[in-house]
Amino acid sequence: MQKTIKIGNIKIANHLPLVFMAGTCVIESKKHYLSTVKKLKNIIAKTKHPYILKASYDKANRTSVDAYRGPGLALGLEILAQAKKETGLPLLVDVHEPWQAEEAAQVADILQIPAFLCRQTDLILACAATGKTVNIKKGQFLAPGAMEQIIKKIESQGNHNIMLTERGASFGYGDLVVDMRSLEVMKGFGYPVIFDATHSVQKPGALGCATGGNRAMAPVLAKAATALGIAGVFFEAHPDPDHALSDGPNSLTLQQAQTMCKQLCAIDAVVKKFK
């Protein structure tokens, strides 16, 4: 049986209309973030599909020690709370350490476990204990079937508000590949499955002091994933990706985001046969 997750008025399930989770990779400034998500809201509103904000207050796994990480927890949550208020949209945010979970839960509707941290038991339990929906990104090193044990960790806290996200698997030392079978395997657990379009086209460490990527391939993979009948698509977008402070090479331009969302909704309607 496929479970439906409710975030405010939004229902998320593999058989329901596709949900978009999008924003910049990291908060660059209050003005920049608010401006960008409002533009994305207008883009996605045209599709009549639900939209959930995403952003990070801290990118704790940057390639270089000198890389920009974000405004930090306190200021970041303040900005995100304002974004929620001004847009009226729910929010998804990364949590990197157990002590952050309770504070992030005061603002966020969905707590996300980064792929590199998907086996960190204390972090998972802390997020689950908040009662908030937990989105687990499948590690680049993990087979989809192994997600079952992570699900059990969350369920052990009495929390059954779970989403599973595919974001590619390590392919050699500097590339990722997406095995679409992974989406079907994870759907078998009954929880909503999300496809992370932009992180799936990363090239880890390809720029030496930063991660590279190929943003042109993100819509290609997203269309393939949507054709399988999934709950949502996660992506990062930026007004000027080539000058983004994090994940620029794999972030979509706003025009690319608009075109992709329109195409994905058309595919989703055919696959799920909405009336």
C-alpha cells in the first residue's frame, strides 16, 4: 500500500500529482533567496502543481575548506521563516547534526538527511523524534534495497512520515549515474519517492576545489524518472548559476526550470491518467 504524506494542504504520494521541491542550493543572502523563490513560485504556480521551498542554511560537505557554506543555523532559519511567511509555502531543509534537528523543526516542515549522512543513526533518530516528515537522500554508495534499514530507524521513533530520494550513485571517482530501477525498488517500501534532478548530474570534485556538473542533463533524467510515476522532483535553480556560491554547474537557470516543470507535469498527467 502506498502511503500519502500530508504537508499542510499538500498531499505527497507516488500516485498523486507531482510535487516540486526547489530553491537555491544555499542561502546566499536574504534578498537573493526571497527573490529567487518568489520567481520559482510564479513559475510552478502556472503548472498548478504543489511547490515546497528548499534551501540550506549550511552546506557542511563542501569540497574546499574555503568554500562558502551559508549564513549558519540561526540567521538561516530566520531567513527561511520569513520566506515561508511571505510565500505561504512549506519548507524543506537539510540537517547535518543531531543537535540541529529540534531547532530546524521549529521552522521546517520537512527535515532532510543529506546523502552522505544517510547511515548516521543519531542524526536520523533525532530528526525522526521531532515528528516532522523526514526525507532521506539515498547515499551515492548505497543500494536502494538498503534504504529499508534506514526506514526502520525512523519508524522506531513512531514516525511514519517518510520520503525517499534518489540522487544518483557513484560511478568511478568523479561522476554519478542514475539507475532508474532504484526508484521502483524504493517505491516498493510504500513511501513517497522523490527524484533529485540536479544533484544527480553532479561531478564530485571535478573542478578541483569545487564540484562540477552538467545542468543540461538534469531535465533529461527528471523526465525519465517522472515517467515511472513518482511523488516529486527536487531541483536547485538560480538566476545566474555560473556565479552561484554553491552547486552552480548543476543548478538550473530559471528558464530551464520553467521548461522542465511544464514538461514533467505533462508526463506526470499521462503516467497517472489524471482526469
